[in-house]
Amino acid sequence: MDIACDICSGRSVSPLYALASGAIVRCHGCGTVRREKLIAGDDAVLLYEDDSYLDTPYFEALKVGAPRNVEPYLVYERALRVLDRKARKGRLLDVGASYGAFLELAKEHGWEAHGVELSKKARRYAASERGLTMHRTLSDARFPNGHFSVVTLWDLIEHLAEPREFLNEVRRILSPDGVLLVFTINPKSLINRVGHHLHLVTLGTVQRPLTLLYDVHHNFFFDRDTLTNLLETVGFGGEVDVEYMDAEIERWQNVPIPPILAFGTKFLDAAARVLGGRYRMIVFASATPSRRRGS
């Protein structure tokens, strides 16, 4: 195919999976895994402004009054404790803020919380029910240079069609000592490896696990190395910390999954705690250039 990689501009790829939901390929230049045909432009707008996309257990759990002793609130609180240590308290921007659940918690931790959300329904809910300042897109907002102490991307980077350009803008609006949080899936997880081998031994006839793992809404599938490479490319030359956690599929899913797969992911979550290869990762990247890179 003759489409330049958004990360390294290379044009050579290897096919990984020919799924009914779309082909998955790996870039020869930087190793990044992505969807062959990216969801972009008007197609992306239609997808995320479709109200039915939000009428799923994952998003319903983000509304006012939902229990906070379960995921994703446990991960949100965990992340905020880390940010309280790593970043100077000030303005925090959450891009892909949905109904504003994370921003509500951030306000409780003393942050001045702002959000970006493409969905009109979610944006209005966050503003009216939680009193949050919300913008439609990052480019529309036109934030000044160095405006935020923290920018968070919860389950967002995998949806982007041009992650390098997007992160360049994030780097611009972060303060020189700011921190970026990226929460995404780990395509090198034990769950992914099991799905891969199941696909191989059945000669591609069993596709359901991989179709769920390579969600039709996702364009890119970054592992620790490829994400770190991207962050360094756009100027996050400082400290990068990565923490891993369980899939918690039943809490994070935005599409129904068969009970047998739900049970299987619980078993693999437990195995991954021992063997390695946990499914979710949370990355904290410092905007401060590293002295080791000659800065």
C-alpha cells in the first residue's frame, strides 16, 4: 500500500490480520501497528457524534451518581495521586472527556479542569450536570502556549488518525514542566497473544477475539516501545513512566462480549499478573527535555 505512516513517514508495511472489520498492518519503519484504512474526517465525526455510541455500559458508568468504588474510577484516582506528585497543580485538560467523570475527580483534587469532547451530547452533559468548561476539538479551542500543567488522554490516542500532529499540539499547550498522561491498550498483552495464536491455529476462521481486541473504532495500537518512540519524536524527551493493569473487560467494554470471552479475560488477567503482558497501560510523560539528549 502507498500510504505514508503518520509516525515515521515510511510506506512499507506487513499485513498482520485480514479481519472482517478491516485489515491490521505493521509499519516496517517504526514497528507501529495500525488499521490499514484509518477512520478519519467526516467518518470519525459521524462515529463519535452518534448518540448510540454513548449508550453502552462503559459510558453510562461515567454519569453523575455512578458508583465510584469500581473501574474506571479506581484507575482515575490512582492516576490523580500520581499527577499530584509529578505535576505542579494548576490547569488540567482532558481530551476525549466524555461525560466529564475524570474531570470531576480532578476538580476534587484541586485542579482547574477543562475538557475537549467531540460528542455534542457528552459535551453538553459535562457542562450542564458537572459545570465543566468544555470545547469541541483541540484545534477549535486555540489554547495559548504552555497553558496547561497536565493533559490527559484516556482511551483516546488509539482513535486518532494523525497522532503525531495531535501530540505536537498537546506539547505546545503544555507548560515546560508539564505532564502528559496516556491511557491505552497494550497490543503485546497476554490476551492479545492468546487471540493471535487462536487465530493462527484455526487458519483465520476464529476472528471474534481479534475483532474485539482490534476494535473497529481504533486506528493505532501502540505498545510501550512504539508509544515512547512517538512521544520522543514530538518532543517529550524527559522521563516516561509506564504502569500496567488488568483488562477489567466487563467494566471497560463499549460493545457486548460473549460470556465465555469475559470469563477467559478474567483468567488471562490473573495469569498476566504472574507471567507479564497485562492488557492496559498508563503512561506518564514529562514535557521537560532530558539532559541526556543534549538539552
